[in-house]
Amino acid sequence: MKKWGGESVVSRLEAAIAFNFKLVDYHGIRLVMLEIPAAASRPVEFERQAFIRIGSATPRLSDHPERLKTLWAKLHPMPGKRASRHNS
């Protein structure tokens, strides 16, 4: 596993995640795919900082409070509360 300052990258993550490496064949080319499961109970942090994927960018989650609120709502839905749908 890749080292970062003498430690493995995995050891710097908060909220344990199980990485899975898979060998795949893509049009005759053998590739190794790194599968990372979605967060289950809280955002995963690297060195105490959570990030989010937006397109090809990975900005700090704290810079996007609306996405943080949406993420927490998905991770911990309120009992008896349904998502509302608004007609335009």
C-alpha cells in the first residue's frame, strides 16, 4: 500500500473502509480496479479532513455545506420523515 510520510494511506483514514482490488479485462487489456465502497455511517476523512467527489475534482466537503447536509440526511434518515417532492 502507498506510504505517506512513513505511514500507509489507509492508516490515515478515519472510518475504516475495506478496499478491494479486482483484476478486470477491458477489451483485451488487463487492468487492476480499486473498488472503494460508499460511506455507510459517516463521511470518511483523510488526516481529519473529509473530501467529496464533484466531477473530476475532490474539494473539501466543508466547502460545500449543502452537500454535507444532503450526505448526512442519506446516512442517517430521520425516522418517519419522507423526502418531499416539489412540483415546479
